[in-house]
Amino acid sequence: MKAKQIESYLVENYGECRHNPTQFEKALGITSKSYEVDSFKLFLFIVENRPIESMHTHSYGFHTANGRELIENFQNNYYNN
């Protein structure tokens, strides 16, 4: 996803974009490549907590170890790049 798409989605669905869309785009790209997951699915997982079935990110509505690792990796990429 591109920064403009991220910003548009967040503004359209939540009324504002509280994040830096450029950093968000970079973190999505790096994380999605590292884990070989679609960037839009990753975006929805991060923003809306939607499960990524192929990665088993949730179990009974809670994050699995995979889900927590994915979030932590995304956060590291967002804040450190």
C-alpha cells in the first residue's frame, strides 16, 4: 500500500490519520516482505485487528505468538526506519 492509500483509508474510516503515512508504508513493506504476507492483509491486521488466517494470528479472538511477533516486528520497523 502507498502512503496516500493508507491516509485515505484511515481518514475515510476513522475520520483522521494519527500516524505518519510514509513511515507506515515503509513498515508495511518491510514487514510484509519479511513474513511473505500481503501488505493489505497486514494493514488490516495492524489497524483493525483482522486475523490473517494463513499466518494463524488469532486463536479464540486473542493474538497468538505469531500475531504478537508480527505486531512487534511492524512496530520496530515503524519507529526505527
